[in-house]
Amino acid sequence: MRSKILVIQFRENQSLLTQEKASLEREAGVYADIEYVNALEDTVDWSQPESFMLQYQGLIIAGTAEYY
């Protein structure tokens, strides 16, 4: 069974978001299944983040440099 990795992206620029996904799929996608969440969307329930992390073996936080 392949590991699952959650990527939490903090990006508004759709072009960079797409490029970042492609890079992660190319480098890590051969080893694990990757799922993405955009932290800036209202659909994410942050009240209990540990509850949705239980199904993943890894976490990548991406796109935060957009706010420096």
C-alpha cells in the first residue's frame, strides 16, 4: 500500500499553484499518493485539523513564501 501525503498550499496565484503541484507529483508522486488542500479556500474546516490528518502519513506545507 502506498503512503498518502497531504499538501497544504497557501497560494493565490493559480499558475504557481499548478506549477507546484506538477513539481510535487514529479518528485514525490512516484513514492506516494498526494492530495492537495488550498488553505485559503473557505471549504477547509480548520477547527480540528488533526481529524483530517489521521489518514495521511506525511504533510507538506507549501506556498508560504508568497507572503514574505
